[in-house]
Amino acid sequence: MASKENEELEEEGRKPRVKPIIEAADSLSLGISMVVAVLMGVGIGWLLKTLTGIGWLMWVGVFIGVAAAILNVYKAYSKQQKVFEELAKEPRYAIKKQLEDDDDDEDYGEKSY
């Protein structure tokens, strides 16, 4: 009995520990990631401005932050689009196909009573 418990503990030790961390980071709110991207861009711009003394480099950093935020939105959209396409392939969610099949069965011509 003890050997079986040891085997289970060894299997848990072999499982990747990084994967849950990556999944947790990936599931962060999109709004939070956008704010963080813009703040990091502003930080980069401020750093460039203080190092070089050129004022417009601050705006370059802001632009980099906004571009990173837009990229985050695009990545989240494309990921959700892939999930939607996978769900659409499942038979229980194939409502569109069922509706098309039902439309073929109905006759919208003249009714003869």
C-alpha cells in the first residue's frame, strides 16, 4: 500500500510545474494586461527621456505601450476565435447546420387547402 502512494507522489513530481503558472498568467484579465502594457511603454519612454534628454522619446515609449496593448487584444481575439471554431465543429453545437437542414424541408409555395 505504501509503495502505491510513493508511486503516485513520484508521478506528481514528474508533472510539469510551469504549465499551471503559464495558464494562470494567460487567464489574466485583458484589461489588466492592457494597462500594464501601456504603463511599461510609458516607463520605457521616461527612461529614454532621462537617459538622452530628448523629450519626444517619451512619446515613442507611449506609442510602444499602446502598440503592445493592441497586440494583446489581437492575440486574445484570435485565441477566442480558435476556441469558437473548435466548438462549432462539435455536433451538439452545430445549430447552423440543423437550421439549414430544417429550411430545406419546408415548402413556402402556395398552399392548397
